[in-house]
Amino acid sequence: MDIDKRQFLKIVGVSSALWIGSRLAGGLSSVFGIKDRFDKRALADAGYEVSKMLPDPKELKARQWAMAIDIRQFKTPDDYTRCIGVCDKIHNIPDIPTKQDIKWIWEEPYNAAFPEQHNQYMEAALENKSVLLLCNQCEFPPCVRVCPTGATFKRPDGIVMMDYHRCIGCRYCMAACPYGSRSFNFRDPRPYIKKIDPDYPTRTRGVVEKCDFCAERLDQGLMPACVDASKGAMIFGDLRDQNSAIRKVLSTNFSIRRKPELGTQPNVFYIL
Amino acid sequence: MYNSGKIIIGLVLFIGLVTTPIWFNIGKADVKPDPSLNTPVIQQMKVKHCIESKQFMIDNHMRLLYDWRYAVVRDNMTIYKSTTGQYFTMSLETTCFHCHSNEKQFCNQCHTYANIQPYCWECHVKPAQESANGH
């Protein structure tokens, strides 16, 4: 069969018009092939009203959460282990007896926590004292800048959060963190957890984890677990609220932070 | 055809070998997945209703869980308002597993059938009933 150019163009034109018409009937989004698998519209297309997700009405709000640790009030070993123990327990943190241990909140000697503060002939009581360390929830977190997948990010209330679903285990964040606050799961942590709390997920091999100021507790209206366990030695509050507990403590006591010269604006303050 | 005897025998053997899965499974009934709703919590419910309708959950539970995960982890939303106006905490552990405490008979039925391996359990803790039996 011979067709000339004119006939060919007619056939192409009519069939294109038919195709576009049929796609238009199926809605504009499908014309351009835009259809997110997990789009809310997909749920609506399925014939259901789109339901709502809301924050817990009890949630605690802040513009920048911050913590002050009054190390004067840490006297006995139990003062430290109480705070560390409750965190390990509720967050299913494993106890691995090698360098691969996972830590969210841990003890370090004063001169290791504040190497630039280690003076000659300093007060022996302070020099030999242990300090509780945890993620500083920096205002300008270097870990967030380097994360290639957005697995670690900053919440509007200032908490530097981990989304373990997205973590690919590249450990850039660990290299970037100047405080050593992040731990990598070199192995499956479950065999090293004393008692798994079923209400909180464990982590898996190949993800990085750290303290998140108990974000899940703040969202339910509770204070961080270590703050509750510290019997007043740790003060927690909104750094941008001048009437908050933490601002009162900071304005009346001498406090230092770890490596402030790096400009990350750490949000954990130590009262000496 | 040269060597037709060898070729035909070879062909028959070859086709026989390639089609072995068919010969092994011929006549066997295809076991359909049968998720069980028989858990103590569900038995005690007066109205046996999931957070959304059954058909919606069958079709969309994976989308719903994805949305929940995003909302909880990244947007600090923790409450889900269902189409029936009820409120639920968006949590695999405390909401889903509260009723569906039988992961083997519920989740795995279809996932195994469809050859899907969701990696939820690498972090999220399986319902206590399962892990007590050494999952």
C-alpha cells in the first residue's frame, strides 16, 4: 500500500489526538506521567478520603532545645550510671566490649572532654572528674552538611535527628562530627542488648546512631530520660525562651561548651 | 539431517531438564496466602475493624506505613486520624502489633507468597509472642 505524505500526516494527527484525549480523561497527572507511588493523591484516587496526620497535643515545643549539665552535682558513680543506664535501657543500646561499642551518652575524664581547658597544676578534684558527654545537637551541625542521603537532618526544634531508614552507613557524619558523638553499627547489635524494649526499634548493621535528645519522648510531652534520671543535675529547655529553666541556669552560673571555637554552636553546656 | 538420532535425543533431554519445575509442581494445588486474624486482642474486640477498611489496608498498607514513617521520623507527627475519625498513634510496635501480634501467620503469609522481603524486622522488634518462640 502506498501512502503519500499528506495521508501519513493525517493518520499521525488523528491518532495523536485520540491518544491525548484518552489520557486527558484519565486526569492531568497521568498525561505527564507524574504519579508518585506514595503520593497522597494515590490514596485519594483509590476512593478514600485522605486522612490526617497530626502532632501529639502533649508534645513539647521549642525553637532550640538545649541542655546544661551541672557537673558539680555529679558526685558518686551512681550519678553517672543512672543517667547512662536509663538511656541504654529505653533506646536498646548494645554493650559491645570492643572499640565498636555504641554510645549515646557516656563518661569521659574532664581533660579528655575539654582538652583545651586542661591547665597545668589545675584543681585536682576537677582534673580527675568524669564528665557526661552526648551529642551536642549543634545549631550548625557538620554531620548534617555532609550526609549524602539526608538521613541526618535538623528538626525545627533544633534537634539533629537520625532517619535510620535512609542511612547508608557511609560514616561521613562520623568523620565530620568534632565531638565523637556518633557510633557505627559494625555488626548486628541485637545479641549485645541486655533486654530489648519492644516499644523502641533497635538499629541494624550498617547504620550510624547517636543521641537525639529523646525526640520521641519530647513528642509525647516527656523530658529526655537522662534529665529525668539526673535528679536536677541536668537542666533542659528552650534556649530561645528567656524565661526557660536553662536560660535561668546559664545566666546565673559559669558554663563552658566543648570546642566552641569550631563555630558549630553546640547546645550542651557544662556548669563547672 | 545428519546425526538426527543424537540431536533428537539431546533435544528431548534438554526440554525435559528445562521444564523440570513444571513436572515437579504439576497437579499440586497452589497454596493461597491466608493471613490469620486470630490473636487474643482481635478476638476480644467487639467490632473487628482495622484503622481503615479491610480492602484499603490490603491495597495500601505499604503506602500508609511509608507515610507514617516519614511523618513520625521527619515531621514529628505522631497521631493518625483515620477516615472514621478515630485517633491512632503512628507506631508499628504499639499500634499495628498491638492487635497483629502474629507476624508469621499475618505478615509473612502474603509476603512469602509474593516473594517480598520487607526489612522492617532488622530494626523494629517483632511482637513478643513471636520472639518468645525464638521467631
